[in-house]
Amino acid sequence: MSFITDKQTIDDLNIFSKSGSDSIYHIFNKTFTQGGAALLEELFRNPLADHQAINDRVAMLHYFLESKTAFPLQGNRFEEAERYLSNTDPRSRLSNQGFSMADFNAAAQSVTVLMEILQGLKKFMQEIQTKVSGNPYGIEVDKALALLNAKELELLFTDHGKGKISSGKIVEYDNILRFQQRGLLEKILQHIYQLDVYISIAGVARERGYSFATALERNANRLELQGVYHPLLNKPVANSLTMTPDSNIVFLTGANMGGKSTFMKSLSIAMYLAHLGFPIAAKSMEFSVCDGMYTTINLPDNLAMGASHFYAEVLRVKKVAVELGAGKNLFVVFDELFRGTNVKDAYEGTIAIMEAFASKPQSLFVISTHIMEAGAVLQKKCKNMIFRYLPTRMENGKPVYTYTLTEGITDDRHGMIIINNEGVIELIKDKKQAKQPHADFLADKQTIEDLNLQGKFKQQSIYSLFNHLQTRGGEKMLEVMFARPLKTPGQINQRSSIFAFFQQHRVIFPVIRSQVESMEDYLAGGAGAALPRVAWGIFAKKFKQVLFHNAELLQLQAGQSVTIEVLQAFRDFFSDLKGKTGIEVYQKDLDTAWKVLQDSRLQSLLDAPEGQLSLMQLIKNDYVIRHAMISQMENLLKLIYELDVFLGVAAVAAEQDFVYAKALPAEQMVLDLEGFRHPGLRKGVSNNLQLTKDRNMLFLTGANMAGKSTFMKSMGIAVYLAHMGFPVAAKRMEFSVKDGLFSSINVSDNLDMGYSHFYAEVLRTKAVAQAVNASQDLYVLFDELFKGTNVKDAYDATLAVTKAFSENRNSFFVVSTHIIEVGEALGQISDNVQFSFLPTVMKDGVPTYPYNLANGITTDRQGMIIIENEKIVDIIKGEQYAN
């Protein structure tokens, strides 16, 4: 039976490398061979679900740990052998004719290396055979020796060591190794890779002081873990935990930054590694084998599926529920269950789900929450639930974190202390007089990722929406435009007018991608050489063609021919373009391109009749295009790339019914959006929004799944595209140009930096505050401020930060929250805040969402209805199964 898990869990635990961080795999990958590294990854992706198989692997690894065995083969030479064996083309047999001496010698060296490897492996296996006779690895040794002693390989070992190998023998061995006995060699290679992996893992355990866990039978349902810590932290604090059928659920609490997420990751990584049979970062561990494990620590929303953060949580719980309902024995971790909803629904949902989990004594659960009030209820209802917290003590007015697991439920609430210690409110209020100039529009990595703006290969990115281009150069230019939005109304409106011109006339790019690529390849050989040198080079190619059937001259002829076709096509294209209405917006670039194409040196070759060119004409054309006019050709290519972008974006605007925004000076303080929607949703519901200097903050509320995150992303994308001069998904848009755009929609924790989710939110708010403090005029989007903390701190922090931002009248702010009480307080102290919500309409007891913005503050709370509609509690208890 295979062990079940998923990508969310793998990502949560950083099993494999994420950008800019180490990984658990990276810790163990000290292999000498590429095949060993690949096998290690395969093992990491396939944990074991059988206690005997796990303990057998532990025994094998323990042997290598105790024996301090070194890898017996030369890893650097093994790469050479791997490359040699990877070539299975029958035409590469050394028995074939036509090989150069250099090729033959290289192959001969690889054959020699491979024979030495086989001999070394055989010697090593023979030496340890008796030592591992009682170890599970002894079976692997016997298998390896049986392969090495195969009659088919006897000749290799008989001849080895008799001096220099003759050419005839090399040919014979090549045939055996790569072709006749390739299947046999691949099996031997797997034993080498396995040996490499085991020695690597044992070395890591010895170097880091890791221990091996003992696997118990599945029905024991026990976890005894002493001194566990996170393997990626430099100075981790160790903790211990015992779980049994009578205490199989941990209710975990603690203040922000107290270490809950780190503890849960430490515990989960140990559990994952233990199911691999690998050493763990702990003093000792005994565990009953599970059928699988699921963690939910950094869970994003899923706009493509129409899932808000809360609904993504609900679907995640349902996925686990289906497995539990089917009788699976799981290890389950939820960090901050239902943090994406309002307090009442989170409270009720946490109690309902944890009570249902309590009915599954054969699984293990660790659930953290900021809703401490739920603990008191669950203490009375669930006798198999244990309560642990990570305490905080105050020293000189500052919280200090012990990171040590303690029995009980926390009452620590230090969210506002953290915010004040970071100086967030002061930064926002203490605005500097002198504005710090920035050459570029400000939009950081978090904003780019929140709005899914960039990335050619990133699924459903805004870049990919517009990338219907014909040239590689155009794609690169599009990337540059996405990376550097414009900062003046004149530049923005000028670019928009060019897009609109080409959209109006429905102009088609005159050549296909392959033609431009052929022209690029042809021009790449240009260097501004003199005519005699060009002639000599082409004469040399002609001689090689005649004497050696060399194809260089034919390639040059083909490249030149296609280049001339491209030049002719664009000469006709620009000629037609000159007569179009409104060409004035593109006149400067048109004149530049026309000047190149009308150069007297080009006319004879562009007007020449079709047909086979003489060698002298070929030389003349090559000199003109690739040498005498190479700088003009390069400039023309840039104009072609830019034109590709203009036509491609204009076509998307026409197809999607996008419009062009009107850019206004910053001081006008206007954002007027009519009928805007998310450009990635063809059937997205449109909304209107107007912000001004007198009403420059929108306080947005709404139930789970009502569309708040999508609304904010839609607005953010529109603002970003408008600053690029690109078309936007709206009926009309006018906006004041600002210095930048900051969003905070999917902020995750950062274990590498020691950040909890709440502290990551605080630092994100601080980053925006610093930009405001530097007198930058911004568009700012905050989705669910401080959802990673307890209710009281979230209320106090949201009110304090929102009020401070509202005092800035030169930026636009959109803030969404589930804490609707903040809106009521904010309305009494701020006169520049407008309140809107996305409503929920109940139909036959089921919530429906019109996604249309309404005035006011919502009173909708349907979180428990959604949970009940998904029948999660029934599924967990096995009363209903879901597909």
C-alpha cells in the first residue's frame, strides 16, 4: 500500500527546494552520482506505509552509519561513464565505420572507466558480503553479486588488469556494455545508485547527529517523539510530544511569533522522514505507521477555481475528511484552522471539525488556532484531546519567546505590542517632507505574485494573457514592459494611443515567427567586416561545399533569402501604414523604419527578381545586409519587436473587449473605474469604483466566497496595466498616476527568516508604511489585515493601521476585513473612508453570491453554512462519502 500525501504538504514542509531557500532534500543530497541524486528524489517522493519495510531501511542505513563506509567508486569518473551509457543510438557503435580517432579514443576511455567501476563494485560487494549477512542490505549485496557474476559479463572481468586493452577488445566491450547487456548494466547501476544514496544519508545522520525512528504497526496509533527540532534552523529549540489513542488530538495555541508553525513543521518533517526510514532531527522517535499525511500551513486561495481563502480551507478540510471517512489512518496538521473567515464562523467551525476529528482515534491530529475560546468547549466535549501552548513572557515591555511546548491553553495576546515595537503606526503618521525620487514604478515581488502579473510559463499570468506574439524579441520586450510600468501621464497616454491605433485598423503582423527567427540567426553572423573579408569568407564556404559537402554556404543562402523576404514584407507593410488615419501617434517609429528600408544600398536587392543568385550577388547582398548596414538592421529588428507587441496587445484588447485608461496627473487624485473585472475571468462580474481625495480609502467587507479577494486583484491588475499604458478589463477608466502599487493578499510565513504568519503580515504592513513615510504616493491593497492573530489583536491592529493610513490623502487604499466592528469604529473617526461590501443572497438555505459591490458594511456570516453544505462532519464520521 502506498503512502498518500500531496503537493500542499510537500510545499508546506519545503521537502524540495523553493526559490531562494534550502530544502529537506538538499540536506540529504550528498550523493556522488547523478543517478544517486535522482534515486534519492524518487525515495523522497514515495514514503513507505509498511512498518517492516521502514525498519528494514533503517537497519540498512544504520549499518552504513556505524561502519562509516565511504563511497568506493570515483564519483567524478562515474559521470563520464553515465554519459557514455546514455548514448544508445545504434549508429554510435564503435563497430561501425567512419569514426574519427578522437571519437574512438574518447569512447575507449569511457569503456575503460566503466570496467574499472564494475571491478571496484564487485570487490566492494565481496568484502562486505559476510559483514551484512544478517542485515537487510545483505539481500541487496547478494543480488548485486549475482548480476556482476553473470556469464554474460565474465569476459570483462577475465580480461581486466592484463595491460592495455586492444582496439578490437574495446569494440567488443562497447557492444556488450551499451547494447547486448544493457539491461543487465542498468540493474547494476541501480545498485550503485542505491549504495550512493545509503552512504550519503548515513553520512548526513553522522554529521548532524540525527537519530533513526522505530516504526510500529499501523494499529498501535502512537507517537513518542523526544527532542524534535526543525532541521533547517541554525539554533532550533527542541520539543517533545506523546500521542496515543487516548490523546490523539493536539489543540495548540500560542501568541504570534510564539513558534506554533515552526513546531508543526518540525513535527511533520520528522513524521515524513520517519516514513522514509531516514534519520530525523530528534533524540528519539517511535511511531505507528500511517496510511498518509496532510498538512495545511501556507494555504493560498485559488482564483482559477473561484475559491476564496476560506473556501480553500473548507475544500482542504473536505479532502482530509474524505480520506478519514474511507477509513484511512492519517497524520493531519492544520495551522490556524479557518483563519480566512470571521470570528463567529471560525469559532463554530473549529469546534465542529475538531469534535469530528475526535471520533477518529486511529488517526493523529495537530491543530493550531488563535481562537482560544474554542478550547474551553472542546475540553468538555473531547476526552482524547490534549492541550498544549507555546508561552510568551514579557521582559522590559517586549515579548520573549521560549519556543518550549507547555501544557494548557495560552492567554497571551501581544499583537499590538509587536506592531508598536516595529514602529508601524509612527512610520505611517510621520510623513517626511522631501519626496524621495524613484526612476521606476514601485511594485515589489509580493505584489507581482499576489496579482499573478509576470511569468511566461506561469499558469494564467497576466503576461501570458497578452503574450500572443510572433517574435522572441517581442516577448522579451513585453517582459520589459511588464517589469517597468510608466510614471508620467504623457508616456502612458502615448503608448495607449499607439495600441488603440493598431486596434482600430486591425493590422496583422506581416511575417511568421520562423521567418523572423531565420533573419535573427542570419544577422547574428554580422560583424561590420569590409567587402574583401566578406568575399573571402563566402569563397571559403564554397570550397568546403565542393570538397566536403559542407552545408554552411547553403545555410547562409537560405538565411539571406528569408531576410530579404522579411525586409520586403515590412517595406510593403510600412508603406500601407503611412496612409492610415491617426498614424501621427506612430509617426516617429514609422519614419525611422522607412528610412532604413528606403536606404539606396538596399533597393537593388529588395527589387531584384526572384531566382538563384550568383556567388557575386550573394557576396554583395551579404556585405550590405550583415556588415555595411548591420546597425540599421539591428535597429529595424527592435522596431519589429516593438511592433509585434503593439499588434499582439491590440489584438487581445479587441478580442477581450478591453479599453484604454486615461492617465491623469498625481495631484488630481482620481481613480474612476466603470465596469471593471478580472481579465483572467471571461465571465467575471463587473463593478464600479470611484476614489477621490475626499474619499481615498475603501473599507471592504463581505462573507466568505463573496468575491473580496477577486475584487481587489481585479482593481490591482487594472491599476498596474493602466500604468503600463496597456488595455484594461473595464468599460472606462481614469486614474491619477502614482509612484507605485503595493498589495498584501497572499502573505505566507517565512521560516528561513523566523517569521510567523502574523509577523509576516506586520512586516508587510511596515514595508508599505516605509514607502508612505518616504512620501511616495501609492495604490495600496490589504486583503484581510492581520488574519494571523487572535480576535482582540486583529481588531486593535486593523483599526490602528487603517486609521493611520486614512490620514494620508495622497494615496489610495483598499482594505478588506472580516472584523466588521472595525468599520463601525472607523466611520466615527475618519471622514474620508467609504464603506462597501459584497453581499450574499440566501436561496433555499444555500448562500449565493452576486459579486456586485453595495454600499455599507456587511452583516453576512455564512461560514458554517458552507461547512455544513460540504457535509464535512458527516464525511469524517463515515456517514457519507464524497467523490
